[in-house]
Amino acid sequence: MINPFLDAQQALFEGSVTCRGLAEEHLARIASENPALNAFVHVDEAAVLQAADGVDARVDRGERPALAGLMLGVKDVICQKGQPVRCASKILADFTSLIDSTALASLIEEGAVVLGRTNCDEFAMGSSNENSVYGRAKNPADPLLVTGGSSGGSAAAVSAGLCHVALGSDTGGSIRQPASFCGVAGLKPTYGRVSRFGLVAYASSFDSIGPIARGLGDLAAVFQHLAGHDDRDNTSADVPVPDFATSADGSIAGLRVGLPEEYFDPGLDAATAQCVRDAVTRLEAAGATAIPVSLPHTRYGVAAYYILTTAEASSNLARYDGVRYGHRAADPTDLQDLYVRSRNEGFGDEVKRRIMLGTYVLSSGYYDAYYAKAQRVRRLIREDFEHAFAGVDIIATPATPGPAFPAGSHADDPLSMYLSDIYTVTANLAGIPGLVVPAGTNPDGLPIGIQLLGPAFSEAELLRAGSVCWPPIHASV
Ligand code: GLN
């Protein structure tokens, strides 16, 4: 496991590098490698260098900001003041943010330098980064394969060393699945742990912001400053924030690790199953006990997720009407024409599909059959986890049904793409945290991740166990 940010910070505080030097080095790497990867979609070099000089000035004054030296990528759905926020959509092509999201503001305050904005699926809707107005990001392991999505640019940028850490958002797996496909670590926090203020909403009762990093030391250092209560998000949790930096120490003696039988189903790719089993063996060797558990309502997870999130999206995306935000159709004949054409021209196919699905499941006559029923399934899934966590401390599962798939392979079949979210959507339905770390590689050398789930606010325990799951081959890189 490597922690490039923590290493860079040590060099910065020792005086052997400057923050400007780190920024220039990363900008040069972006200039040479990003054209092939398409991971960053906007880089404001002048702003980067100005921010880096500001950090150097603080360090010269004797300050030691906690994130000084951090070179950060930010998913295109997280607001940064004065920078474009396009959500990888044509509809926001000309939108510049007036605010910093709370999550980002906290990192900048501690000395983080934002290198630029990273690619994603339009409005974070997708599992492959193929639904992006910028075109898809490429997987650094093999450019013909998808990065995963929706935070595909963030995972690719971290994996290729274009930035130290990147922020993603996760509504149903968008941090964890691309982390798994790109061989890096990603944390979807407990719902409410990180403020959503300044995150463009997809499905508000599911969305969370979290970090993607190459090592758990880097990930914990950033998460320390993302977590915490914020008055500007009324679903923000007011609970104490532990010291995450000391969590990735691997002390897990006595930890009870649940293995849900429903997640190791026949559809699971054999190499993926083997990597997950190997990681569980490492946990056992470090003193954990593996215990079978059951999460019986898992098979309804994807259906409930795509009913509830599209319902919320249909409401959240109503604001893009050509009047206040975003693309406006030319020469409308009347108000209705303005709405219809602005939205029709501005949104991509997947976003339109979801708005229609969400509007349908909320419409009178169908509400009880779909939306209300999916809400009941959501409660059952939450209760499944509560029962399981009565007997185990964490749960270990595959992150995805298989490794990164070839671009275009699900293009004509949205349902097959949705079904690949089976292992990740349940954490968002239940509001619990999920950490994905590399577990190994398949015979073709493609990265495979393991997912660790825990009760609400157990991120420290997940980090501790995650450091043990990490395969030795990565440790020596
Ligand atoms: N792939 C899932 C979807 O398309 C998850 C997206 C996300 O977490 N933002 O909705």
C-alpha cells in the first residue's frame, strides 16, 4: 500500500519540495497522460498554482495545515466556487458555481490544492462513465475497459497518479465500483456523516460524498476533514468524529466478519470470489473470525434502488427548466415549449430514462404499487443489516459481480447495467458505510476489490479491517 499524499506532505514539511513544485509536477503529468485517459475534464492551471503558492506561504510562516501538499481531484458534481460545475451534462454547459461545497471548503481550508474536475456519468447516473458529455474516462489498467461509474474519472485519476486523492459521490456504488475496477480504495461514508451541501443532488436520501485514494493512510487523512456536522445540510449527523488516521493500523484481533450467503451467488465471477476469499483469509490470519450471515432481501435491492432513486431524481432534476439554471432552448414559442425543448436538448438518454421512470412510479395509480412498496423493501433491507450486525462487527462481500467490463458491452441493455450494482446499492438503501479496497487481481491482471460494510458510523473499524485485506502484492509496490 502506498500513500503518496502522506509521503509528499512529509517532504513538504521537511523542506525538500514546495507545494508549487508538487502542483507543477502533477499538472505536467495531467498534460502528458490525461489526453489518453480523459479522467480530468477541466483544469484551471492559474488557479492551481495560485492555491499552491498560498499553501507554501502558510508553510513558510510556520503553519502546518493538515492537508498541505494534497493534490486533489474533484468529481464534476461537487461545487467549487468560481469553477464550472457541469455534472458531465450539456444542460449545465455554461454553469459556474457561486459556492464551495462544505466538503471541499473543509479540505481547502486545511491546505488541499484542487487540481481540477474529474469525469463522471451525467448527474452521477451510471456504472461505466459512458453517460458523460465529455466521453468516457479510460481504465488505466486497459483503456478498452470502462473505469466504472459514476465517479470513473476520480478513480482513474487516482489510479494513474494524476492526483493523490479524489472526491467522488456515491448514491448506489459510484465511489466503490470504480475504485474496485481501477484498483484503488474508495469509501462511501454513513449517510449524514459528510455534508451534502454543495453536492448536486441525484437522489437526496441516498447521496454521499467520499474519498478515493491509493492507500488507506491518505484516505483516512482526507476523510478526517470531510466528516462532521454541518448546519447547512439538515440530514447532517451531529455525532463525534473519531481519529481516523490511527484506524488503518490493522489491529483486528477478535473482529467478527460476516459473510452473507446471498452475495456469493452463482452469478459471481470465479476470480472475484477467489480474491474476496483470499482477503477474508488475511483477516482470519490477523485474528478475525468469519461467520456466515444472511441478508435475505438482497435480491430486491436493485429493483427498490432504481424505483426510489429515479423517483427522487425526477423531483431533483425538475429545476433544470431553461429558466434559472442551464441550457435554454432558442426562440421558444411559449413557456411549455421552453421547458420541453430545453430539457430535451440538454439531458442525455440515461437521465431522460430515469426522469420518466421516476415520474411514472410516483404517478397516481402507480405510487402504491411501486414507490410505496419500494420504501417497504428499503426498510426490510435496513432490518436485514440490523439483524446481521447483532452477531458480527462488519460484513465482507464482493464489490462487483466481476472485473471491469469492455466499453460498449452494456450499451443497448440498461437493465444488465443496473443489475451489476447488486452488491453496492444495499449500503445506500440502509444508509450504512462501505469501504472498497483492492483484494487482488484476476488471471488477466485486472483489479478486483473487496467491500467491507459496517453499522452506521463504523468507518474507523472498516479502515482497520481494510488495511488487513489489502493484498501483499500492493503493499510492496
Ligand atoms: N450505478 C448506480 C446508478 O447508476 C450508482 C450511481 C451512483 O452511485 N451515483 O445509479
